[in-house]
Amino acid sequence: MPVSHDDLTIERVETIILDVPLRRPHKFARVTMDAQPVLLTLIHTRSGVVGVGEGVVPGGPWWGGESVESMKVTIDTYVVPLLLGRRVDDIEGIWRDISDRVNANLYAKTAVEVALHDAWARCLGVPVHTLLGGLARTSIDVTWALGAEPEEVVVEEALAKLHAGEHRSFKLKMGALPPEEDTRRICAITEKLAGSAGVRVDLNARWDLMTSRTYLPRLVAAGVELVEQPVPGEQVEALAEINALLPVPVMADESLRTPVDAVRLVRLRAADVWSMKTTKMGGLRRSRDIVAIAKAADIPCHGGTSIETGIGTAASLHLACAAPGVTWGSELFGPLLFAEEILQTPLRYVDGELQLPEGPGLGVTLNLDAVAALRRTDLVRGE
């Protein structure tokens, strides 16, 4: 059945801030959170089709400079007027016009761009991955991320996940403690997990080059199999020096947000693995472009997370399953960390892998009662 103009035409856009509690606090290098603020963007077409996207940063504006509050203002004030009356399949045209008016703000743009894909795919009755070129896989391995808590807390959680058969590899957060103390902590944890699970570390860009050169070889000697973003994102030359120094892969995260960043990383051979977060890159199409650059340079990509709900995780999963270059697994564990579920049917994790949902669009449906219960109503905080 042909898709009508009304099916595709945008009539209304909603932005809703949620505060979703976590099962346990999650500690990054700079902040600790016990709830994740989330911005849902709902694009309504004239025929009643609704596409949903998600804007979320890990623990607030410390990571990418945006917050759910800033995303909401940006979308409501500057983006929505550019959407009304447009067709949801005009994604490139809409992206161009938004970018002419709004610089950067890639997390806010992701919420809109994913919602456009979800709405368009639902109008066509196809899954989002069809719009991205089809499937390369139908599931992806999931690494469980552990916070920067004390050794005994981290080991207990990791062993419980391992013995339950839920995860086979773990990423440990670093950077909240002095380097010497943090290094001893990670070496002790790695020793207890040796032979049972893979261990990776994420510095969240907290160290400088000299500190990295001093302590990272000790971590590798202890059995750490991958080091993620030890230095600030703009210090790509330092990242390249560290990558050349270590016998294990260095993964770029904060250093990679745009296709231009990708080309620079390739030119300097600054990282052997790239962390792909659709949230930080402006959505599905720019993420797909960056994976293609990596594949051409023979650099594997990893499905990264900003700790999204099932909406953002489903979007990242469609990208990871459609892009052949995402071969280094993922850490799309976000929904498992939440104490409240916002989908009618949760995403499926089986034997350490996340399964691609079936159905049109993202293949998931919001639980509107849960959204209403978690919706932020405090005007001062951005609603």
C-alpha cells in the first residue's frame, strides 16, 4: 500500500524529560549517578504515526557539554520550527537545515534524527535497520561496565554476572582516584578475574600523557586487554603515542564524534578500536558514515553506550547490527542498569548477547504509564 503524504508529514513534536532510577549507583571518573536523566523526543505525523528518539549523556554535561535540559531548550526553541510540515523521510534535508541553525549539540540532534528514522520506518512498515542498508548480524556481545567503586564491590558484582552466564567481559572505570592507588585497585581486580573474564579499563580522559606512559604498562602487565581514552579527547597526538606504546588496543571515545575526527584518528593511527555512540555522533547516519571510514582503514568498531534506556539502546543496536564494521562487541547494557522499565516489552539479553527486536521502526514501544510516572515535573529543573 503506498505511503501517503499525510503519513510522512510532521504535525507535532514533543520533548519529555524523564529521571530513571538505577539499580545501583554508577561511578564515573568525575561524577556518580543513581538516576539517569533522559530526554525523549516524539515526532507525530498527521496520520498518527509516532517516532521516538532519545537524548542522553552519561551523568550530565561533564562528558559532552550537553544536558537533557539544554537539549530540550535547543529542540523546542530552534529545531521544532524547522520540523513542522516537513516529511520524516527528508532526513538529510532536515539535518542540513538544523545544522545551519544549531552548531554542535550532537546529543540533541541524535534525539531528533533517531525519531525521524523510527517514524519513517514505521510509516513504511519496516525496521530501522532496513533504512541503514540491511543486516550484518542479529545480535551483539555485551560487555558489562563496572563503576569506580572499591575492589571488593567491583569483584563481587563481576563474579555474580560471570557465574550467572550474563556477561563474559567487563569494563572497569578509572580516574576517580590518584593514579597509583587506582592502578593497584585495577591490578587486584584483574588478578581475581584472570582466566575467567576479559577485563578492559576506561579512563574517561582523566590522565595526561606522562601519567599514561607511567601506569598503563602496569595495567597491561596485569592482564588488562584494552584501554579506553586515557587522555582528553582533543589530545589525539598523545593518544597516538600511547597506542604505539601499548601491546593491547587503545580505544577512542571522547576523541571521536564526527567524520572529521574519524579521518584524523586514521591519519595518526591514534586508536586500534573506535567506540561508536550514536548519541555523541548526531544519530544513525553519521554513525554509519564513521563506521564506514573505520572499516576502510581496517579499524574495528565497538558499540558504545551513554547509558540509554531501551529506546536509545534499540537505536544503537540497529546501527550495530546493520554496520559490518562493528566487530568488537558492545557495552549496550544500559537497560539492565535501570530499576524501572519504560518499554512495553524489554529488550532481550541472552547468554551475554543483546538480541535485535523484530517489528517496524526501532521494534520497541514505550510504556506510556511508566513514562508518565517518571516524567519530570519540576519547572526549575527543565520541564
